Amino acid sequence: MLDELFRNNLSWVERITAKEPDFFEKLAQQQSPEFLWIGCADSRVPANEIMGLLPGEVFVHRNVANLVIHTDMNCLSVLQYAVEVLKVKHILVTGHYGCGGIQSALDNRELGLIDNWLRHIKDIYRLYEKEFEGLDEEQKLNLLCELNVVEQVTNVCHTTIVQSAWKRGQAVSVHGFIFSIRDGILRDMGVNISTLEELAPIYRMQRKSDLLRR
Ligand code: CO
């Protein structure tokens, strides 16, 4: 079974180099992706394939339910490297309908360690509790998948990393996308943030020097 993986790999290399013989030589020189994808670890939501992008074109971070937690050093490190070193122009926070992580957060079944991770999703449910009134189970799941994207987009914007970039005048915008496993379509949710002024005042960080001057 594992042999098949290596055979697949060789035929993939052949397909790419047939089109562009020096593809891997160029790839080895550098990466300069314009996009950072923050998506779910779900095997059905592969960033490159969905967007038709080749190696080198998208920097990727994936975890269960595409969460951006304020203190998650893994996600924050990816974000910092993507913004400050690679200088990506667009951060694509991508959720998907039918997310198992979000389904588990809606259920109250115990799964173990991961319940602590999924608790962040329960917090979102509580924040928007009124919006769920009168919905059936599938509608609830879909709505929570969407609201989760909106919340993670703002979480990205609330980081010191993105706010510092904006203060430096670096153009970086954060977008909310959602993918449907049923039809394979990736949709722009129309949530796009690219300036400090678009954030709720409580989250807008001021420079230390500005605070001293007051
Ligand atoms: Co998922």
C-alpha cells in the first residue's frame, strides 16, 4: 500500500517535468507564495488541489476546524513567517460545510483531548446563540461552520502580527472562504478585512509610543 504512494509520487514528478522540465530546480531556489491558507485538517479539503495551485504558490496551515487561537504558537508562528518573511498578500481562512470538528462541538459526546480544542467552537455558539433558534440540526451545523470562519478571520486580524503589518503600511488582507464537500465549490463569504479601522475598537492595538504621548 505504501509502495503505491512512491509510485504515485514518481508519476506526479513526470507529469510536472513533462510540462516544465526545470520546475523543481526553480522551486528549490525559493518560495514566494502570495497566499496563506488556514484551513481544516479534513482530508477532503486540500488547499492546493481545490484552488488549482502548484507547489510554491500557497503557504498552508491546517488544524481541526481551522481555528486561530490567540495563544496557539504553532498557528501564530506560521502567520508571522507568512506575513513578515514571505510577505503574503492574502490570508485565506477557509472553513467547510459538514466539518466533523464543528459537528463534535455541537454534540456533547466525549472524544478526549480534542474536546479542549473544540471548546473554542462552543464559545462561538454561545456568542451567537440567538441565531440558532428554530434551526434543524443540519442548518445549525452549516451556520456554525460559517460563523466559525467569520470569527477566525477576526482572530487573525486581532493578532499583533497582522496589526503590526498594517501599521507598517504592508498590504495584507484577510478573507473568509467556505468550501462545500458536496459540490467541490469554494465560495467567498464576503468577509474581507484589510485595515485596522474595520476592527472593533477593543481589539485595535495602539503603539506603545502613542500611549506614552497621551
Ligand atoms: Co473540518
